[in-house]
Amino acid sequence: GSLVVNYPFDDDEQGIAIYSKSPDDSMFQQLALSYSKENTKMYQGSPCKDMYPTEYFPHGITNGAQWYNVPGGMQDWNYLHTNCFEVTIELGCVKYPKAEELPKYWEQNRRSLLQFMKQV
């Protein structure tokens, strides 16, 4: 897990972790930032220091391919084949949180979700 908003493209022609700019890159950045700005821990960019001490996401967002390369990912496929502007929102450093922690996740992400929906 992690705490970041990831936007297309998730892979590049070389198959390495390098920024892969889509034609709508600025729009994807705007969508990602609309979410991350409302989640203080995410926006700070280093949410999982204990698990990933060198991982840093400026303003809590990242281009998918720059983070790690995922050929054939769903958000790229949806963007290229259906014109769907999809982002991947990683909600926390723990991939499978305990049920009693879910209210905390809701509080940390409620404003982000509302701001994200306003982008429509």
C-alpha cells in the first residue's frame, strides 16, 4: 500500500520507471491534486516513511510509470479505449487495514472524495 494518487500513463515504450506523459497530463494532475490537497498526510508526500523511507510523492501525486511500470493497466486502457479519465487512489500504507480502522480512513478521505467529485 501507499498514500498517493497515481495518474496515467502507467507504462512507457521502454518498459522502465520514467515519466510517461499522456496528452491530457495537466488535466490528470489537476484531478489528482484535487484529491490529495484535502488529505494532509497524502499531500505532504512521504506518508509511509517507516515502510518506504526513500519514497516521496510531491504533493501526494505521481505519474504511474514514474513510480513503477505497469504494462496493460486498467486506468491506461480505460483512458485510451473509452476516454475515461481514471486515476488510482492508494488510501494507506497498510494494504489490508483492520475493520475498526475504517472510520479513520473515512475521515481522512471524506473531504478529498467530495472535492474530487466537484471536478466533474
